[in-house]
Amino acid sequence: MMPSFFILLGLLRLLVPCSCIRLSGEEADIDCSQYKPLFSNIDRDLERWKSDGISRALMERTLLQHTTRKSGQKGFAAGFWNGRAYLLDPPNLTVTGHHALLFIVYLQNLVHLQRSFNIPDVDFVISTIDRPLGLNIPPSSKDLPVFRFCKGDSHADILIPIFHFHMKDYDNSILEKVLQNDKKYPWRLKKNKIFGRFSLYNRHVHTQDPSMPKRLGFGGTEICNSTKLVMTCPVRSHFVRWCNQHDDLDIGSGGHIKMLDHAQYKYLVHLDGQGLSSRLDQLLPLNSLVFKEESGYRAFYHHLLEPYEHFIPFWKERPEEILDALKWARENELQAQRIALQAREVALKYLNRRARSCYWFKLLSEFSSLLKYKPEPDPGSLYFSSYIPIDEYIANISSRSSDNGDPALERLMQSMRAGKSFFP
């Protein structure tokens, strides 16, 4: 077997026993209607298929294009049948690298939903690639309905919560601690600077994508390189270099700081990465004013965020807009504090585990209603005949040996057991 598969096995020993998704079944008795504003995004994402529905043939094409059946793709097909979560077409984990772990996180989430809700019969495809890959202009009922955690307005992807909510134990490590964190970092004692720390990923977007604004650097300089289909933009590295010239901007790529300790700063900056970054989810609850790059990417809850009500937008055209934004915030401190508090309210109400679970339940219910076929095992199908129960699949993988005699791999696994994060 390939080493990446054994890395997965070692990681599963960390994930499965501690149940990072906390499969408690607590969602079973909650009223999902309290999260209704969160669901409006679902109607928007599903609109293009409402007239013609989704056929078995369209679902098969989605599976072939967005799962590990296609070289280079990172995705899998799953579903619910008679209330139980199934893998419809088991992914080839040996070719997915670190995405194998992301698969397991999403699969664990589906088991959580199985235990918490009565999910209708439904098939779907989840991709873990961190940016939408194809343009869908104009919208068509023949577009492939793939679930993904990010998109732009020019893409047909159907938004789902990102895996980092579970991998970073968002509810327990962030949401449950923010009020206590306020006592440590009250607004009046926060440092009067903009702060941010970033991994220096390049941005990759389609050259013809109108929903992704071209990134111009400071002074209107060209910072992107383009091929026929892909534009590569060093957004973060360009921003970090320029900010080093300004004392009021504490922006860098080194020096790890715990997320809760970001709250010691009054102003926090968010930049997207290769695609959508989950950092915004973690910044919003910290009671600091967030300056958000207008990248064109959006997540499942971004429709709830309004500029100047929940964040301050910048880099609509050029990154130096952040200086004017900072000047405004300092001159209007009461408004800045109000915006920070309103951002926290959105995060606490709509990004918690129960809200996310209700979003999944609503999405799968609505998506099920669009299927023009009955989701069930089909012995005559090349792709829908397996139907392996996901809880059994996870248990089978986690029980297999990961000892392949690779010293480097064993050192990596030891460091992970000691608390090292596999994903920076």
C-alpha cells in the first residue's frame, strides 16, 4: 500500500476514538426553524435544477467527473437509504493524499446526521478540492450538482459547511470560549493595530471567471500570471511584503499565535487562500473588527454577512484600501465595536454545530426532492451497486494495521499523537 494510506490509518486512530464530530444525537429534538435565515442559500444553490430535476444519468456524470474515479479529482459519492448513510462508490484512498482524512471527516459527519435526523433517500457527490473547478455560465439544469465548501457566483457548486469546523473542534475550541476570552481581551485593552498571520498560498482562479475579481497589487501593479485557463495570484505574499512597511499593520507569515489570542488585537484581517479560507469562521466570534478581502468566494453562510454591519470590506480593487478602512474604524470606534459584536452574534447563532446540522438536513431534504429517480442499490449499475454502510466502512478502515516499517512515517504519527496538527 502507498504511505498516504497508512497516514490515513494513523490519523483515524486519533479521530475515531475521540469522536471529533461528537456523535451524540442531540440534534434530534431541536427546532431547525430557528435557523431559517441560514437556509435561503440552499434555494439559491438548487435553483438551476428545479425545473428539470436531477436524473440518474446526471448524477452518474457528476460521480465520474468529481470523485476519485477521475484522475486528479478528490471526491466521493454517498447517500442515505432507509435512514442509513451509505458510500455508493468507495473512493480510492491511495491516490488522495491528505484528502483521505477530509473524506473521513465528512463521512463521520454523515453518520452523525444518520443518528440525529430522519434523512430522506438521496444520492450526492462531495468534493474536497478547495476551489470550484468549472464555470457554469449561463446556469443550466445540465450542470453537475456537486457539493463543495466554496464557490463563486459563476459556479454551480452546492455549498456545504467546511470540514475544518470538525477538524478544529470549532464549537468547543472557539465558540464556547469567546465570552471567557472577552475578560482576557476586553475591547478597551485591545491593541490598536491590524493583525493577521497567513500561510503564503497562491490564489488559482479561472481566467474567464467574472465572479473572481482580478487581483491588482499596491499601486495597481500586476501581480497575477496567467495561462490559457488558470490565473495564479500571490495575494497573501504580496500583501505581507507591503504591510511590513507600515507600523499599524502587523501582518506576517511566521510566528504561530493561537486563534483565541488573535482577540488581543482590535482589528483582524482576513485573506482567502488558494480558494476560500475557513479563517473567517474563526475570526468572526472574537469580538474584534474584521477587515475582509473581497475575493469573490463565498461559503454556505456568507449571505448572512453584510459589509459595514458584520465586517469591513477591502481590496475591491486594490489592497491599500485597508488603510482608509483602518482610518475610518479608528475615527468611529463605537460603530467599529458594534460591527464586531454583530459579527459575533452571527457566528454564535448560525455557525454552531446544531445550526450546521440543520443546514445539512435541510439541504439533503431539498436535494432529495429534485431527484427524478429512486435512490437505492442498483445491481445493474456500475456506480450505484455497492451501498456500503458508512459506519461499517469507517470501523473497517480504523481497525486495519498501519505498521509498514517506515521510520519517517512512524515519527510523523508520533508527532501527531503528541498534538501536532496535520493541517497548518
